[in-house]
Amino acid sequence: MVSEDDRIAGADGLTPDSLRNEADWRRFQSALDTAAVTILGRLGHEVNPNPKRRRRLVMSRSVAGLERHDDGWWWNPAGMSIGKALAEVAPEGGVAAIPGGREVFDFFLETGFDRFDLARVAGVRIAGGIPIFSSVSEGRSAAGSLAAHGLRPAPPEVLDAAAGVSVTRWQRTG
């Protein structure tokens, strides 16, 4: 979920309570349950337990290419393409869920998302927080960044009207 100013975390890199919502959490967990693999950054992996033992691909510069660890697969995109990594980690194919963080979102924004669900909470701003995409720091909105990379929005879906939480599905066209 992002704040009104397109931030995914505070300056400390952690998700503040103001970006947590039960309706969004249920939707998010359901999506992770159906994914063949979840791709996330090292910090997200370290601070978010994996009690369901979902298959994780952890994006990290601490490995050369792709390594199997007890807690998941660790992958460095500089050492192995995403296609090769996914062929090894999820040979049966399927959906890759990408919960972030920013470097992971930036990588896939350039590589090409087929779909991106942008959950947002209205009325919350996080001064000095970490933006969802690096381009937000350069003055482009999250929506503008997705549109610039060939994704188009569906109408927003309200998840929790009282809390001002909605989600917009962005999909690649053509």
C-alpha cells in the first residue's frame, strides 16, 4: 500500500501503521497464496516472517547469481536473468507476486510488469519516506511511472471506505 504521496515506508525503511489495513492485508495474502513464487527484497524478507513457507525469491547483491538457502532462493539480477531464475525456482510456471521494496519495484518496472495492483490510503502522507519507485523522487507520480511503462489503470476498487483504502489494477495493454 502507498500513501497519498506515493511512499511505501518511513525514512527508516519500515512500513508505518498508517499503511496497514485489514481489508488490504486479506486481499494481499490471498494473492500471495495463489502465486507460484513471491519476489521481494532482502529487507522485506528479513522483517516479514514466512509462516506459510511460501516459495520466495529474495533479490540481493549478496549472492553471485542464484543460491538456495534454508529460507528461500536468493538471487542477484546482475548475475542471472529473471527468466533463468524463475525457470529454476518455479519450473512449473505461474504467477510471480512482487511485494517490493523500491529496488525490486524499480527492477520490474523496467523489466516489465504484466499487472500491478496499486493499493492506496487517502489522507496519509509520509514526509521523508521511501517512494514506491525511484522516479517518484524525480517528480513523477506512481501512476505516471506505471503509465510511462505501458500499463493502464482499471477503475479503482474501494477496499475500506471508512479508512480511505482503494486498489487500482494496472495492466499492460497490447
